[in-house]
Amino acid sequence: MRETPAGDFDYEAGGEGYATVRRTDPRIAAYVHTALGDARTVLNVGAGAGSYEPQDRYVVAVEPSAKMRAQRSGPPAVDATAEQLPFDSDSFDATMATITIHQWTDCDAGLRELRRVSRGAVVILTFDGPAIAEFWLEDYVPEVIAAEARRYPGLGHIAAVLGGEVTVTEVPVALDCVDGFAEAFYGRPEALLDATVRRSQSAWGFVPADAIDDGLAKLRAELASGAWDARHGQLRTQPEFTGALRLLVAR
């Protein structure tokens, strides 16, 4: 176990339950796996508990957190960081990083490493920082939204660091999405009152407890009074939500 966290969040202290709450959503996975093209060997960096790793290819995972590595159901992960990948250049047909680059200590260095070790595509699933504020949670705990938005590097900057031809695709989230990031509950607001769900969303760890308590109390009260549904009730039956989730592919 590392003496200090490898990124901006301490997953040894706060990484419990990710394998249960942050599962692979098959519809999002389809975007990621299609972007990998015909790659047979794939490096997954910041792999966590293994979400979105394709099962039909040879995958090597890199994950610096011992607690996250222990939650993996697939092959063990290499203990390393994105900024210093222990592989030769052009070692893999493709590299991938899903909802992780915002946590890296030196994002640019990690992106350059993803490019260095890939013979082909670099596939990144991330969020567009400015678009995060459009989510209704802004009305209740804006501190969480602000903390999250600050962490994400700009999409244009990511593309510039990776170089080559880069495409950016908006990824819609289904109403019954099983990957428990905040926007996955766009039509199931009660879920964000559950501490187990919030523990698998690192942004809450950057906000004072009193701000969280006050915001959740407001959400709880407006759910009980019907005020939330008066403003956002259509989301409860909306099949998909296009929020801040983005897929970047560099070739």
C-alpha cells in the first residue's frame, strides 16, 4: 500500500464498494469497445475494479490503489501510475482510461504515456467540466458540482496533448444505468440520499460535511413536498439523458 495517494483522492480510505456501485453499464461499454476497434491487446490505465474492460481481448490493467485492486474480479492489476507506465513504447494495440484522468497527479504526463505505449487508438471516457453544472444536483449541493468541474481537464486540452486525429462523442446515459456516477441517477434522485452510493462518487470527498448535509436535507424535503418533481419529474421516465459524459478517441 502506498504511503500517500497516487492521485487527488485517497482510495485506500474512500474506495470501499466501487465494485458494487460502479459497475459496467453495457450501453456505455459499447461506445468504449467500439472505439477500441480491432485492437487485440489493450492497456487499461486507472483501471479500478475493472469496469469497462473488454472480455474478448487481452487486457493488462494498471491500478495504483491496493483497495481498488482487491475489488477486481478479473485478472490482477499492475501496481503503477499513469504518469510512469512500466511498458515499452508501442507495447499495446490500444490504451484506455475510463473516468479516471481527472484524478491523476499529472494528467498531461499520463496522457502522453497513454499515447507512448499505444500503437493505435487512445480511448478516454471522461466528463466535460463545464457541462457538469447543467445537472440538477447544482440546485442542492453546488459545492459538489464545483469540486467535480474543477477536476476535469478541458476536452480541447486533452486532444492537444494526445495529438493526432481526436474525435469527441457525447455519450447518453440510460435511465437504468448501472454505473453509479452522479448523472446515472438523473431520474432516480432518491439514490443520492444513500450514503453507499455517494461513497462511490469521489467528488463528495472534496466538500465540507455541513454543505453536504444542508444540500441533502433540501433535496429530501423537496422530494417529500413534490417540488423536485414539479421541476424535474419528466426525468423519471426519460429513457436517456445526455449530460457531461464524453468519449475521446485519439488515433
